[in-house]
Amino acid sequence: MFSILDYNGMKIIKKCSSILDYDGMKIIKKCSSILDYDGMKIIKKCSSILDYDGMKIIKKCSSILDYDGMKIIKKCSSILDYDGMKIIKKCSSILDYDGMKITRNAQVSWTMMA
């Protein structure tokens, strides 16, 4: 799906693709959106993979906010694997405004072998 909305200088661009397969129980979704209004840009990308064969769930999301030179970047990814019982989560955010940078990182990892 591809759509563009333009109203009073505000532009919204969306792209979405999805694959659904109940035989292998696989769901793949990708969505990206761009919002531009008065120089403010918001970019979001999300992808998810669900596979019940190997019981794996992978999710990735990133967002970028840019307004008057201020950039906020956030990235989060999670991996769930019931074969090896692994859960990995990563989150990072970067704030850059007038040369000031703030970086935060958080990670949780859990592994349990059978």
C-alpha cells in the first residue's frame, strides 16, 4: 500500500507490505511513514516476523524526529526464540540538539538451554 497525503504543507507518506501464510504460520509486515510539517520530519520504520515453525518473533522499530536541528533517534529490537529460550531486547536513544548529545542504551538478555 502506498499513499500520500498533502494538506497545507503537511505531507504523509505511508508504505505498507504484508505477507500472511497460515500453512507455515508466517506473518511478515513492513510499514514506514514520513510526516513532514513546517520542517518537522518524523520517520518511522517497523518490521515484524512471526514464525511458529521455529517459534521465532523478531521485531525492529526505529524512529527519527528532526525539528530545528534537534534529532531524536530511537531503536528497539526484540528476539524471542523458544528453541534456545533466548530473549534479547535492545533499546537506544540519541538526542542531539545544538551539539548536545545524550545516548541511552538498555539491553536485556535471557538464555535458558534445554
